[in-house]
Amino acid sequence: MDLSNITRLDSNILLGIVNEKLRLECSSLEELVVMYEMDSALVTNKLDTLGYHYDPLTNQFKCYDR
């Protein structure tokens, strides 16, 4: 899947794809953004609009209370 242009992806779809890739293929967010040539700030900002942040301990984006 081409994740290089994440601006066109729905935020909810992006969340599912990113968490799946983190669970199955990548050991960190840094590895994911390098592997798929993504902008780390763009990913985190887009998922932050949904109320999700990256948790390095579990290697996934999790919902947080605002």
C-alpha cells in the first residue's frame, strides 16, 4: 500500500493502517515512517485530530482524554 501521500487518506483509515503496520511490520514509529517514506509530523498531527497519540511502550497509537 502506498502511504506516501497520507493527506488524501481518511484519518480513521490511516489509524487502522498505521497501527496494523506497527503491529506486524515495524518495531517503532520511526521505522514505519522511514519504511513508507512518510512525514512523521503529518502522521502524528493527523491522528492527533482524532484524539490519538503514539505510545512507544505498546508501539501503537492510542486514544487519549483531551
